[in-house]
Amino acid sequence: MKEKTIVSTLTLFSSLASYWYAKEAQKDAIPFMMIGGFLGAVAGEVIYEKLKSIKNGK
């Protein structure tokens, strides 16, 4: 998989999950979405690096 695909997908899912949480908790959604998107991007980068290192046999 391409790095861009992994990072974008996780960013989207984490942003949507944080949006859903904010709406259920009746809070402002924007800060939650920003934090959720950031955490999703970081998780995507970590997963991509792990997959790349496994693929290269390190």
C-alpha cells in the first residue's frame, strides 16, 4: 500500500470518530476533529513505517 493511502484513510476514520464522539457528548466538534485527525495521521505514519520495515526485512 502507498503511504498516502494509509495516512489519509486513518486520518479520515479518526476524524469521523472524534466528530461522532463530540456530537454525542454535545461538545464543539472542531477541536476534537483536529486532535483526532492529527492522531490518525501519526498512527498512519507509524503503521506505514512498520509495514515498510517488515517488507524490507529489518
